[in-house]
Amino acid sequence: MSKTASRRNHIVQYLREQGTITVGEIMERYEVSEATARRDLEVLEQDKKLIRTFGGAVLETVRKEIPFYRKMEINSEQKKEIAAKALNLVQNEDVIALTGGSTNMFLARRLVQQPFERLTVVTNALNIAFELAGIPGIELIVTGGVNRTQSYELSGPMADTTLERITIQKTFLGADGVDLMRGLTTFNELEANTNRKMIEQSLEIYVLADHTKLNHRSLFLIDGWQAITALVTDSQVPADIKKPYSEAGIRFV
């Protein structure tokens, strides 16, 4: 493998781990010129490995959905940090809802480790339901609906009908994109509609998203920020990215 090909493979691997990379980081990490760094990003974008942004690149996530098993490997430590923060928001006898997503999967694993006397969990994600099934102290409600193999989420009219009959105290919402202007987005229209129904039935809504999802957009709108209680993210959010959200009145956990 040539030095150029090896460097580009390392850039893609870095993106899988961190979610973003800048031209300056490429120049510093690989000791190349700005022209070479930009050429690397141009070639990798042509190969559909990433999306170039102003001054850098992000993972190719807007046009191509990452399978769930791969999402569990990306930024796993940050997602565990978010799950720990979210767990502090859950109290005994709560009625909570978990959408699908890798971060919510980490939250489900934390719930299993807690000694709840009674906690009601509503979910439309088959893998999360399997994780929580049969756990003492957890009453599990699973929506109906059509399963998507990419996310294991049940969605559609059957799921929406189930949610209409439930009052939820706290919903923990996963999203593929979190953008100040666009709002919360995901890859599938039916999933977006079902997630929006879950929001409508909830008293509090917490968005779980690691720092790489901020300022990114996916295909279909779940909802805007007007109904969101807080954004739960990890400690690696740069100050210049966090500031506009805070100024817009969005609370961080």
C-alpha cells in the first residue's frame, strides 16, 4: 500500500472514531501541506467515504446510514458518558420511553444495572426491548409496528396507535442529526413520525447525541427544539459549537 493510500485509510479510521476532522489536524497528524490535505478529502469524498465541510470533513452519514452494529463501535466511550448522565435523570416509578439508537442502547444497559423497585419503560426498539425483557423491577411496554433492520426500530401506524394510549414522563430520544436551525433529524420517514408521536405523548424530552452529531443534518425531520427539555451530550463538545445552542435557550445536561 502506498503512503498516500495508507494516510487516507487512517483519515477514514479517525473519522469513524471521532466523527469529524479538520484540514489542520490532517496537516499536523500526517505532516503534509494544506493542498495535500484538501486533495485527500476531495478524493475520499469522491469515494463516498466522507462529506467535506468548511475547513474539514465529517463521516458520510447524511447520504448513507450506518448499520446499528457499526454505530455501537463509533464514539462508544462518549456514548457511555451520555448514558451515565441520562441515568441520573431516571427515578424510581418513572414512566420513560427510549427510541432506538446506539446511545439509548447504552442507556438500556445502565438501566439493567440499577435496582429499580418499579420503572416502566416504553420502547419501539426491538434490541432495547430484548435487553430489558425479564429484568426485575422493570415493566416493559413494546410498541407494534414494522421493523427496520438497519435500526431495529418499530414504526408506522401500529406503533403510533400504541403510543397514543400512553402518557410518558420522560422520553430519551436518539437522533442521527442535531442542528440548531433544522432541529432533530433521522434517516427514515416512518421512524421520524413515530419518534415525533413519542415526543407528543411526553412531559419531558431529552435528546441523547454525542458531539459528532451537533451541526449535522439527516434526511427527515423528527421535530424542532420547541418541545425539547434538554440536550444530553458528552464533554467533548467544543465551546464554539456549544455557545450558539446555549444562546438559543437550549439547556445542556
